Amino acid sequence: MIIHSIFFYFFATIAIISAIMVTASKNTVHSVFFLILDFITISCLFIMIGAEFLGMIMLIVYVGAVAVLFLFVVMMLNVSQQKNTWFSSEKSSTHIPFGLLISLIIFIELIIVVGGWKFKPDLIQSYSSIGVNLNETNTHSIGNVLYTDYIHLFQLGGMILLVSMIGAIVLTFRTRVGVKRQSYIKQISREKDTAVELVNVESKKGVKIDV
């Protein structure tokens, strides 16, 4: 199918250019925009070849969680030290028009993918020549391969992620001195004798409280 090949090379070109611009862009916010565009383009490529599960995972996990988290962190940390005067300032910011451009490209890609969904039966018929089982969904096929042939690599990847999580916690853990901490065990175990104290206050004199 010529149209399918044209759209494939179109998405592949956008993915390569956006991946290069992630590292080549001098503005951190623009780099995150290109990263989101790259993730969505790759997910569209997965959907075009019939791997709907991988495409949806790319949209949900990488675009919906990771890339948006990167964008929020970059904007809150203000890496480029730009003032928060996007809408009213003497010097206009390029974030809004740049974000609108990226959003327009993403919208066009989604329209192409949804509009080309009617060619899926013809595309599936072409898979029969390469030995793909058409009676199984791609989710079942991925699970069958992942948890049988590559189970050891999958478990190893989980252990690496666990070690990296523990290392991040250890590196960011710092003991602060002079900070009042709340002990919920002492609060729960308090009784009437230790929680309430009756003090006879003399006239025109205050109460001395031991801290």
C-alpha cells in the first residue's frame, strides 16, 4: 500500500527530527515538547503496524505520565530562569506559539492514524505471509513472548529498577538537625495521667511550661 508507506515515512521523519531536537534545542521547555512529540509519533507508528497495545502503552505511560512530569518539573524549577510573564510582558515568550505548533502536529498525526484505521483489515492480511497468528491479539502475543522466552531479562530489568529506586532514596535522604519531628507512637500511647496536668496558678503570675 503506497499510502501506508507514505504515512510511515512521514511519521518516521518526524520521530527522527524530534529526537534530534530533544538534545539540540537550547530551551529546556522546547526539548520536553519535542520529547512529547517523539513519543506520540512512535506510538502512532506502533498503531499503524497493528501493535495497538504498545501504542496505547506509549501514550498512557510515556506521554501521559513521564513526559508531562518532565514538563511540570522543568517549569517549576525554572531551569532557563525565565520570568513567569508569558501572557503579559514586554518581551513575548515563545513557549505558547511553540506549544501550539507541536499540538497542531500531534493533532494531524492522530487524525491520520484514526482515519487510516479502515485500512487495518488489508494490513492484517499482509501479516499472514510472515507467519503471524491472526487469532491472537498483540497483547496476548507480547505476554507470551515476554513471560516465556525473555522471563529472565524481564526479572533482571525489574531488579535494576528496584536498585535504582533504592539508590535514589538513599542519595536524597538527609538527616536534619534541630527539626521537630512527630512521633505518632507516643501520641497513640498517651494516657490521661501523662496527657493532662492540673496546675494551680497563683494570682497575677504565669505558668512555666517545660518544652
